[in-house]
Amino acid sequence: MHDAPPSRRRFVLRPPSRTAAIALGVLGATIVVLAILFEWNWLRRPIERIVEWQTGRGFQIAGDLDVDLGRVTTVRADALTFGNAAWSKVPVMAAVDRAELSVEMFPLIFRRETRIPRIHLTRPQLRLERGPEGTGNWVFGDRTGERRTRYRDLRIDDGRLLFLDPARRTDLDIRLSTLRQATPEQPSAVELKGKGRWAGNALSLRGEVGSPLALRDTGRPYRIDLRATAGPTRAHARGTLTDPFRLRDFDLQLRLAGEDMEDLFPLIGIATPPTPPYRLDGRFRRDGDRWRYDGFTGVVGDSDLAGSASVTVGRARPLLNANLVSKRLDFDDLAGFVGAPPQTGGGEASNGEQRSEAAVLAADTRLLPDTPYNLTKLRAMDADVRWKAHRINAPGLPIEDMDAHLLLDAGLLRLEPLNFGVAKGDIRSQIRMDARSDTIRTQATIAARGLDLGDLFPQAELTQTAIGRIGGDIKVTGTGNSVAGILGTADGDIALGMGRGQISNLLMELAGLDIAEALKFLVTRDKTVPVRCAFGDFAVNDGVMQARALAFDTSDTIIVGTGRISLKDETLDLELRPRPKDRSILALRSPLVVDGTFKDPSFRPDFKRLGLRGAVAVALGSIAPPAALLATLEAGPGEDSACGGQYAK
């Protein structure tokens, strides 16, 4: 008999021996007993030690620990606390009444990869703060090695987040709850609402952000949609942030609105002059040390404003670069640049403070703004700003457009240039304000060229037919911290003039007090009279303009003036002597006096001298009435002045 081949051997399964059956029964019973009697709380301390070893922070499970085993195991724990950084005055960084999380077991066992598809937190509290050296308490040791942890969804019920940054005078207290859980179509979102301080200013905050789990991945964009209010300033930011706590990089659509752009200085450190209410909307991004606000549009007061701006930090002073354009600029919206409020009546945009300031100025006897410039702001940042206005709305003023380039460097402000299109001509300025000392020293060089006489006074009927081009130069220096202070100490020269042209004959007859001629033009039709030239030349010394030469010469009348204008006291003291060149029986050759204040000027004849001449006429009349008429005859003693056309360019 032969043995069967090995491949054909048959194995017979024999029943276990009695001893083995007893062992298996004991093992099964032990497992059942352990499953019944096992207390998961026995694992609290081992888990606490593992977390402490991995993070270097204290960790405690003060409540119950429970586990539902399975392919996806659910762990529940009550009353958890996580320790804070050693430098913090508060020992607990995070606490939660109940935490429930699910863990996928197969990836954990076979791939050393932790997958947590779901976390549910009930009344969590998280305290985020920066320490004395600027380090956040969210930076701590991590000894998890190469093990990866993946999170999918987080649900928060009645959470609270505290954020404190003492160096930046910032503290926020935010309440948050899950708005929607994650789906394949969209990530989870958290609704938040809070208040506190930002840079020392009261702040309220509300909106929607991504899951806080996403904050752990500092290289992944974090989505936000937030509205914030700080006093009268309102902001709406929507978009993404990268590494939000460091604001390393972001791409947001940012809408800003408020009562005055000056309120932005304590919030973000950007100094602007006072403005009327504004609203802007643009793209807000960061590239390293450069914060950019690109393609914004909006309004400031009654003016439209568009362009791009950026602020570069990481230097001795922040640098503001901006390129601004206004299609229509309301001229009074620039009033803040000279320390004055904008116009407040007739539907003009303004805030309550500006309306109060305008009411005070209206009651003041002085006209020039005396609000001091803020030296702290002038020294707090540098700037390079270009602003063009294609059309200017200035009722009563013939201002057409503007081109300005502002440069600010360590308190030295330059406007190079500040140009306005005026009355078909232009006024070109170079202004330098040195605010590096306690008193600002200002230099101004202003050139007026080709200003049309008829357009200079658009609301005056008597100048509608006027023809002529006005030009001149102004060169002054002054010291003071307001417009009034600067002009009140000014030294320099002011000269304006006009070459040949024409002007209303009625206006010249009235200036010469030729009553007969004036009545004739009033009841018939006004005509024009040729202008040979006109000029005014003033020396400026300590805020007083002294006339060196003042004349207006036409074919009908020559007017010669003397006197002074005080920029310091805002008073006028000029005497104009008209000399008609034609004969008239009612010509009263009385000097004209321009006096009063800038705010309340007066233009009148010198009645004392006029009265003296009238008394002579009465005396002659008592002798021979026809002779009295001869006394009022104007032989036209005025002679043509030899003036050139140097100002008519």
C-alpha cells in the first residue's frame, strides 16, 4: 500500500479539547465582565498626560469620559480645561462644558493618521492673547511627530472667544455659534457677534466666518464676512484671510463709511485732513509690508472719489501712496485742508460736528480759518498722493479743475504742484510747509496766468461783457500753525495785473461817480469801454499788504489807489481816486474808500470831501446859479497811464 501524495492529504478539524474550551469560555466571560464593569474614566489621567506631553500645557478632564467603540468611535468628555502660556495672568486658555468627537479607527491604526470627521463643543471658551514679546498663547510645543490630523466639521453651541493684545490696546469679547454645518457643497460657517476695543477705540463686530478649525492651517485662506463699527466709522469686509492672527495675507472686498475720514487715524494710523461724510468700496489686500486698497470708488461729501492707495509698514513711518481721481469735485469738500468746515446748508453733506463748527464760524467776526494743524499727524506718516479733479463745482467761483501732488516726509509737507484751472486760465502753486519744529514755517509761490476777466465774476451782470486776461505772482513766507497764523505773519510780494481789454461803461461811470452818465446807461443800454491796463503791486511785511502801485486805466476813467490790507487783523484800508476823462455836469470827483473787514467789507465814497465840494457849489450858487453848474463840470484831468502788458500773458 502506497502513501497518498502530499497535495492530496486531508486535514480533519477536531473539536477543541475540554481544557481549551474552558480557557476560551473564561476569556469570553472576562471580556463580557470587563465590558460591563469597565469605567472609561479610568483613562482620564493617561489621556491628560499624553496631551500635556504633546503640548507642554496642562490638561484636565474634570467630568465624565465616555466612549462608543466602532469603526467610527465617538468620544465624549465633560468639563475640560487646557492650560495657558506661562506668561499669562490667567491660567486657563480654553475650557468647554462638553466635547464630543468622532474618530475613524482604521486610518488611526494602520496609517498613523488621525481623522476626526466631527467635533461638537458645548459652551466652549477660548482666550487668545499676545504676550509681552508679541508671541501668541496659541503657539506651543507639538510632539505629535509625523502623525497627521485631519478635521472635517465643527459645531459650536454658545461659544465665547476673547482676544487680547495689550500692546495694540485691543481686546475683543465675541460670542459665536455654528450657523451651518459642513456639506459637500459648502464648508461650515460660524456666526459671531461681539464688542470691545480696537486700538483703544470702542468696536462692535458681527458677521459670519469659517470654521475655527481652519485657523490651525495658517497657509490656507480663511473666509470671512464681517461688519464692524467703531464710533461713527463702519466697515464691511468680505473675502479671505491667510493666517488671520498675524494678518499675513488677505484678499478682501472692503467697504468703509463714516462721518469723517479723520476718525481713521486712531484706528489704522492713517492721517487725513477732516472731511465730510464718506463711503468707499474697494479691494483690500496685503503683499508683505504693503497694505493695498485697490480700485475703490465712492463719495466724500458731495464729491466722487476713485483710485488706488497703499500703505507700506515696516519702516520708520508708514508710507501712504495714492492715486486719486474725481470726475466732479465739490470745492467746499476741500475745506478741511485749510482747517475749515465744508458748507452745511442747502443739502450739503456734513456731519454734526462740522455743522456746529460752521455755526460758530458764521458768528465769528473773522474769516480766515484759525484751526491749528495737528503736528502729531503731520509727523506720524509719510505720503505721496496724486489727486486730479476733472471738474469742480464751486458756485460763484470760476474754478474748473485741479491737479495736486502732495508729498509728506517726516513732517515736511510739499504741494508740488497745486494747480487749479480758473476762468479759462490757471493758477499754479508750489507750497512748502515745514512742521518739523513746533511752529510751522510755510513758503508759497503762486502764479496766475490768463484768467478771463468776464469769467472771474460769473454772477455779476456788469462783468458779463468784460474782456481781458489777468495774471500775477505771489511769493510769501509765514510762520504759524493755522492759515490765519501763517498769513498773519507773512512777508513777501503780491502783484496782479491786466493788459488791454474792455469793461462795462456803467461800472466805470459809477466808480467815477459820474451820475449823469450812469443814469443814461441805466435807462438805455450799457456799453463797454476799452481798458488800457490795470495792476496792483503790494509789499507784504508781517502780515500787512502795503500798496506800492494800484491803478485801473480805461479810455473813460483812470483810478489810482493807495492804502493797505492787513492779513493779520483782516481789515481793509484802501483809497481809490477815480479821474473821469470825459465831461459831465454831474461828475463828483470824490475818492472811494474800501474799508471794513474781510467778512464785512465796505465800498463807499468819501462823503467828507464830497460835502466840502458841495458847500463850495452852494456858495457859488448864491451868487450866480449858472456858475454853480460850472463847478460840477468835469474837464477830464485824468491822463493815460503808461502801463505795459506784462501781466496779460
